[in-house]
Amino acid sequence: MRENTRLSVAHLVRDPVLLFLVILVFVGLFLFIILPLGKIFAYSVTNNDGRLSFQAAWDMLKSRSYLEPLKNSMLLGITTGILATIIGYVFAYALTRVDMPLKGFFKTIATIPIISPPFILSLSMIFLFGRNGLITRRLLGIEDANVYGMHSLVVVQTISFFPIAYLTLTGTLSKLNPAVEDAALNLGASKARIFRTVTLPLSVPGILSSFLLVFIQSMEDFSNPAVISGSFSTLAVEAYRTITGMYDMRGGSLMALLLLIPTLIAFLLQKYWLSGKSFVTVTGKPTISQQQSKDPKLVWPLFALSMLISLVILLFYGTVLVGAFVKVWGINFSFTWAHFKYVMTLGWIPLRNSVVLALASTPIAGLLGMIIAFLVVRKEFPGRRAMEFISMLTFAVPGTVVGIGYILAFNDKPFMWTGSAFLLIMAFAFRNMPVGIEAGTSTLLQIDRSIEEASTILGATGAVTFRRISLPMLKQAFFSGLVYSFVRAMTAVSTVIFLISPRWNLATISIFSLFESSKYSDAAAYIIVMILFIIVAIGVLNLLVGLLGRGGPSASGGTSERA
Amino acid sequence: MSERDFSARSSNVTLINLTKRFKSLDGSGEVLAVDDVNLEVKTGELVTILGPSGCGKTTTLRMIAGFEYPTSGSILIGDKDVAKIPPNKRGLSMVFQSYALFPHLTIYENVAYGLRVQKLPANEIRERTERALDLMQLTTMAKRYPSQVSGGQQQRIALARAIVIEPSVLLFDEPLSNLDAKLREYMRDELRKLQKRLGITSLYVTHDQSEAMAISDRVVIMKEGRIRQVGTPREIYAFPQSRFVADFMGKANFLEVEVLGTNGESARIDIGGKTFIVPRAGRVRPNSGSALLVVRPEALRLISLANVENEIPLKGCVDRFTYFGNIARYEVATENGPLLIESYNPEASSIFEEGDNVGVLIDFESVRLLPPEDKEQQ
């Protein structure tokens, strides 16, 4: 044990670039992840004199104003988790196992909610089912429809998060060895029986995994409950209201802690318990392409179901598009550019801020993701496991918790950064790097380590090897990390709502205030403009990354995969 | 410029008391991966390290390359101890099992990579890269990517990339194991010819004994982290110094015999009450008492019991007969245990069937004596 530690320390000292990177990453992780979380924890268990005391925490935990949002958030998370997983399974099964038309269309529909700005589905909900709702008022003639509450939240969150379930379950279903199902068929089982006794049990880890991931997303969702929950209070929103409305930092920290614990447990279960239970069989042997069912009794019901879900999603997004061009929704449906004019004048500066900060944070998040992936997969140094764990932690920590942690940690000397562009950029960078890390890690694990060793023994230093060999091979992962970081930075609400200042107001927060003053069509126009910005930015990023790595087919390491 | 230039910086390698300990997988203890290895590889020589998996051969190679640091001991390249120098400053190169070609670079850029890293002048890089490509007959495909050429060509790219930097030592980590059998034989001959022509000091790791025989000046047999025997392929095969080496290098039968006396190189032995002479018993033969007789399958011959003679050392019954065309292989049960017998050009002599009672003749010229098993020199 000591021997190995000594050796890896020796390794570090011999490679100053590596040493520098490791220290840099650890300083960053400490400042922007550990310190804020520690502050929340410390703040929750001290009294007003700064002494250690659990009394305040205990008193608050007994009061209804804390237990109610906790109960609500859990209930919402579980309900949404189940519904989104069911829809995700249907979608994933239909798209991987059934031979049906329009697959490309369904796949596109399933990715829209992932990259769309916040508030959009809640806005549609209000447009369609609100007091002046197209369906409730115009179609059904209901005068006093109440769109606010848990029922709307469940609908909106299920649509928002089912793509996560769909992607997770697609992975599971497409990797299940079809030979197992063929074996069952060969033994005389009927198709229905095979599904019940083979396919479904084998996809249980994927199902649980997607449930937990959706649960986390639902728990930490701020934007939807903030505008559509009505009297149904959730932790993320209550924590915000407690701090900004009642100036109660301790109460807010405590709620943040209540929010953090279940999401963290769900994350740990998903990452460490379920990942070991996967039945996915990786044999390295090429598996015969999945047998896709052509049975019309299976194809058409699944097609109808997928179509129904897709049409609902299209209806929701289409509604917002239309809403951006009408004078007053529900009352005067005549065409106008007025809302876009508003966005381009009053809304222009926050929008520009959002783009600037997102652009500034994107390369940091992308590079940080690649560097951490590279260090964790390829290098030996003390604290490697800790680095891996802490950097993935941001995935599980709700944005609200991060925001509160940041104001606690950076409102005082020596780090007086609250309200600065720097802190916003760091918040984006450290929150958005996990996808880059995951993509980079899985790419690196597939690349034969000896490719980098070949570069080393030919005389290249660690830095040269990373720049000329590893990074170009990570191009794909780097790109997905960049796109994801940019989109997340543009669409972030929960963290930044605590960190913005008059100088650095952001587009999403402007949309939020439009909701507060019921200017729904202005919000719709704002959202449409954001979508355009995001699409253009993804295109530009794509172009840049293409130029960055010199051409060549994206082959993987010669014959290395055969080894 | 001539081909000799590739060996311009070639030098000898000396391993002194080289030892490597790893933490065991369960974390409880340590594993001695390489145990006090001493070896000298002369300039221009090709030495193969051969052994079963887990014998420490790859760890030894990786320590020379610099990818692992030794727990103790020295690695001299020329006169310089490189044990603490990082791999990119050792001036070696290596051909990897998976070739480890850079997938995003063309074949030309793969070969030029080591020269570019050294920041050599552009015209020198071009000249040397082209020369290496030419030597490996890769010139026509220089602009392609590694994934667009065949396995044998990938192998040649890896070799070109390794020799172009004129390494002091060339390391090979099972470089042929990804090729199919035919190509493997062809490539190993090419590789040996090239190595001889260029005169680059080479260290080659493999677990394939026929590969080791075919390409090596000398072979090092390793087991459990330690060197068991070093010698030319012929010395290793014809004069194994332990049961392990005899068994690992080729096939061997082991008969328990009694040594009655020795005279110079020869020994008088007793098999089942009959006395025979072993003319060249080997260096580690015991002088008296029980011993192990190493008999290669091709040193045994079956005869029909009909023309029985006195000095038939063993008698038995054919248990199993396999016909390979060039060889007939018999497994014969005798009073001294089962024997494996290979008869070359079987159609030239009589062929026996399963169940036949046979006599077994030994060609005593090619058998050796080893100490009995419990006293075997480890």
C-alpha cells in the first residue's frame, strides 16, 4: 500500500504538468463543490452565535412548513419517475425492438425536451389549460379552470424528463443479448411469455436506473414548480422563497439540505448499486442485429402510442410558437411582432449576458471534463478516486443547493465573488462538466492505453501526448460535452437565480419575471429566440470542433479492439 | 544513406537484480512480479523472453520501457542507468501487441510522429520518414489511415514508426499475436531478417515457443518472476536444465530412472532392470541415485513385439493413435507410465493401431538427465 502511494507520488513529481493539473483540478473541486456544500451543512447546524447546535435544525424539521415541501417533492418525484419510466420504456421498446415507420421522427421528438429552454412546457400548460386556456376555456367552456398544482406539474415534468428514461432504457434494451430471447423462443415460449419472463426481468436494472435519474431531475426541478405549482410547495422553490422572500438563510440552507439528501441517495444507488447489477452482456463478439418484431398486433398499438405522445409534445411546443405571435392569448388572437420587439429591446441585454457567460463557461467545462476524465482513467495519483467521485457529485446536487451554497461561500472574504460574472462562469463550468467527464471516460476506456504509451516512448511528454493523441481521439466526447455545457448554461435557472446581479441579469431569469407579471406571450417570444440561439450555437460549436481535430475517419485504434 | 543508419544508436542492455513488487489484487499483500532478474543483451542481438502468462516477462519489458518503475535493481542501456528516467527520455521504441497506431493520423504521420516530437528540421523528418516507409514497403499507402489497411500492413507501420527514431533498443510486446497463423509465420521471418539487417538490439516478449525458436539469438525462459534458463534456441531445446523448461519448450516425456555411474559426459542408467548408456547426459545430471530422463517424443520409436530383441527398454500398449499426415502421434501406456511418441514420415515405417502391444526404443543420443523432481533445480 505504502509502496504504491510512494510510487504514484514519485510519478507526480517526475511529471510537473500532471502535478499542476491535479492540483488545479483539486483546488477547483474544493472551491466550487466541496466548500459550498460544506457551508450549507455548517450553516444548518449552527445557531445565531455561530456555535454548533442542532436545536434550530430540529425545531424546523418538526414544523409543517418544512415537512410539507419535503413530502410534496418526494411524492412528485416518485410519481413523475414512474410515469416517465413507463413512457420511456414504451418509446425505447418500440424504437429498438419493433419494426415500425417514422422512427427518425420519434427519435427527434424524444430529444427536443432535453435541449429546450425551461418554462416552455409550463407556459404551454397555461396557454392550453389555464383560465384563458385554449382547451379549457375555448373548447370546453370551463370558466374557472385551475391549471396550478401537482396535476399540471406531473404532466409537465413527465414530458420534460421521459427522454432521460428513454435514453437509459434504449441503452439497456439494445444491449440485451438477443440470443437470450432466441433461446427462450427456441424452448417454446410465446412472445408474450418471453417479454414477461426474459426481456422485462433483464431490463429491471435499466428501469430502476431510469426511475432514479428522473426522480433526481424532478426533485431538483425549479423552473416548472416555480411557475405552475400554485399552492403545492416543493423544496427547491420553497428554499428560494425562504431566502429571497423571508431573508431566512438558515431556513433556506436547511431546506437545501433536505433536498440534497434524497437526491444524493438516489444518485449513489444509481451509480454504485445498480451499475454493478447490470445484466448487459458485453461479449466483444459481434451480435447479430436485433430481431425486430413485425407482428402487427404489436407494431400498430405501439406506433399509435408513440404517435400520441409525440403529438402531445408537438402540441405543447407548437402552442408556445403560436403564443409568441398573438396579441393577448385567449382574448385577442391577432398576429403581432410586438413580443419579439420587446425581446430585442428590453430583453436584449440579459439575452446577450446569457450567451456571453455560456460561451465563456463552455470551453472551461469541456476542457475540465476531458482533463478530469483523462486523469481519472489514465493516471495514477493519490486522491484519484476522490477526484472521480467529487466531480460526478455535481450531477446529483440540485441547482438550488449549489446556488445557496455559493452565496454562503462567496459572499464574504476571501472569496467575495457573488454577483460577478466570474462566479456565474465557474458555477456553469463545474455544474456542466459531468457529461463531458462521462463521455470522455467511456471513450478513453475504449481506447487502448498503449496508443498513449506509443506516443510516450517515441519521446512525447505527457502534455504533448494529451494534446496530439488523446484529445483528438476524444473529439466526439469533447463535442458532446461542449454542446451539453452550452445548452445547460443557457437554460440554467435554479443555481443562477441566487447569483445574478443587476449587472449580470440572465435571459432565463428575465423569463421567470415575465411569468411573475403574467406577460406570457412576451415569455413565449423570449423562449423562441433562446431556442434559435441554442440551435445556431450548436451549429457553430459543431463547426469549430470539426476544424479543431484534423480530419481522418473516426476509427478506433487500429486493431486494438481485437486485443 | 544506408540501412545501417537505423542501428546508429543501438546499444546493449543490462538488467541487474531487477525486482518489481505489486500490491496484490485483494490489497492484503504483495506479489513479486519480477524477482531478482539479471540479464545482458548484447548490441545487435535479439533476445526473446518466453514464459507462461503471469511469469513477469511483460512487466520486465515494461520496466525497460519505463512504463513501470522497478522496486529495486538497475536497468543499464549502454552504461547509463535508466531505471529512474521517464519513458519519453530513454530513447527506446516499442512495438505493441495491439500496434497502438494513432487512429486519427495518416500512416505517414504515424511514422513521422517520433521525429516531429523531437522537433527535427522538416527536411530531415521527410527524408527519414520516407526511408522508413520505403524499407517497410508502405510508400504507396502513406496517405491512408491505419483503419484502411490490412493487419499485416498495420504491423509494418508499427515497426516503421518504431525504427525511424533510431532507438537504442527496440522492444517487442507479443507483436504477432493479433495476426492469423499464416501471416504470423511470414511476419516473424520478415521481422527477423529486418532485425538482422539493421542490427538493432531487440528484446522480444512472447508466449509462443515456436516464435521464440524462429527469431531469437538467445531465449530467456521465465517462470514466476524468475529466469529459469538462458541460451540459444538449440541449447534450450536440446539441453533443458529443468523439468519446467523441458516441458515448456516443446513436448517431453519424463522417465524415472536410476543412475548407476558416470564417465565424463556420459552416464550409465538402469531402466526396469536393464542397463543403458546416455552419451550426453547434460550439465545438471546427478552422478548417482534416482534421476529424471527427459525424452522428446521424436526420440522414441515403436517396434513390433514380433521381432523382439533384448535391449528393448520399454513395452506397452497403444492407447491412442492420431494421424496428422507428416506425423503419427501415439500415446502408449507402459509399465513406466504413459508416453507420447511422434513418428515423422509415418508412411515410411509401420503404423500401429490402438490396442496393439508394442516395444518402445529410445534414441539415447538425444536424451538428457535431470535431478529427480523433489531436488529439481528451481
